[in-house]
Amino acid sequence: MLIQVRRTGGFAGIERTSEVDTAGRPDADAWHDLAGRAVAECRETRPIGVPDGFAYEITVDGRTVYCADPRLTDAQRRLISRVLKEGA
């Protein structure tokens, strides 16, 4: 499974993109579960965010969904944080 996160917005407007490929990872099942929960709670269209807040585009195996601060679910926040931290 390929999980990609694109973060835009924020005070400085700096875009950040990262991805994690779960193929061959010993923790792949945990990634799949987290990604499934996060994507299920996202929108198919870009939500209206707040001034200087972050907006996120999450793509899992070619399916892209959207979410934004401050209305992230716990699963979305954890997935975004993990991908941006561990991704290349």
C-alpha cells in the first residue's frame, strides 16, 4: 500500500509532501488499519479550513481524499503525523 500525504497552508504557506510504502514492512497491517480508518473519515472534496490552518490531501493506493485543521479525527491526525515523520 502506498500512502501519500500533502500538507498545504499554514502561516508560512510552506507545502510538505511525504509518502510511505508499506510493502515488506513488518508493521504493514497497522498502517493499513490506520489508513483505512483515516480515509473513511475524510471528504471527497476539499473542505473549507480556517485562516492559517493546514489542509491535507491523503492518497492511498490512488484514491485521494481531503481533510483540514482543526477538524481532524484522531486517525487522520495520527496517519498524517506518521507519514510526514517517517516518509521519504
